[in-house]
Amino acid sequence: MHKSYGRHQVLRGADLTVDPGQLVAVVGENGAGKSTLLKALAGTLATDSGRIEVSGTLGYCPQDPVVSDNLTVDQHLRYFAAAHHLPDLRRGNELIDRLGYAQYRHQAAGALSGGTRQKLNLTLALLHDPDLLLLDEPYQGFDWDTYLRFWDLVSDLRARGKAIVIITHLVFEQDRFDQLADLTSGRLTPRPANLRQPGQTTEDDHVRH
């Protein structure tokens, strides 16, 4: 994929393949084009050239929650369920319970904290149980309990054969991923995950200790 904004080339032949059941992290410095890449993959941003192929259904969780301040959590679920022609809200109810914000179901999105808005943002992306998930720093604003709930949810999705791409800056979480892809100079360079350096600790290690 190639994408420029005026004379500024953001993507210069970025190439990424994600298989069913694979969890891939895209990492890079601020301004490297990570969000541009995900928007292009989601089809919300046209590329200058290149080809994008998606097999199955797509779920996209943008970095900034796309919700209506005047609608409640439940109203958002009903609206998105209707858009996806879902027969009921069973999946949405399950996600609300798993992410731990059932007490806010009847509250308008504009009155929610940043972390709870992000939970709603993630719930809406997962509502139709898509085959491919594109998540742009999906845990922003999460407290530690919700952060762990998020990774439990990702593990379940992965076990069910979902392909997942996560934009992240949390390099200490590299052991969670099948593959890390560095976005530098507009290109993606894959490197093996699950390779912790000697003496390297993760946030989980600090919590356990």
C-alpha cells in the first residue's frame, strides 16, 4: 500500500498478511503512519495505490471512539445490531459483561469516562463477531482489571480462529503476539515475537512481584 498526504509519503509499499488465529502487533513511532495503515485496511481511507484483500467479515476499532454523545450504551448496541442485521443483543450483552461496564448501560455516551467510552468502542467493533479485527490502541484509558479482561477476550478470539491486528506502543507486551511488524519509513518489517531479551520484564511480572 502507498499513501501520501500532499508531498508527505506515509505508506511506501507497506505489506501485511495476517492468517486466521494469528495475533499481529504493528508498532512504530508517533507519526509513523500506524493509524493511516489501519484506516486503509478498514476501508475508511483510500490508498494511492496497492491492493487490500479481506476474507470474511471485518471489525474496526478506531483510536478515537466513534459514538454519539446523546445515545446510551444500550441504544448504541441496538443501532449497531440493526446495522449488522443481528437477531438479538446476546453478543453485545456478553461483551459488556466481560469488559465490566454493565452498570452504565442506560447512561449516555457523553457522560461516560474515557475508559468506559473505549469499552463501548471495542464492544461495537466486536458486536457482529467479525473474522478480522483491526484494533487501534484499543485499551487506552483502561484500568488494570479491564486491561487484563481485554487480553482474556483476545485469547478467546484468537482460539476461535479470528485474525487480529493491534496497533500498540507497549513493547513490553511483545510476548503476547505471534508477530511484530515495525512500521518505519512507510514500510512494515516483520520480526519474530515471543523473544524476550534476557532480563527483560513485562508489566505482568511487575504485578506478580
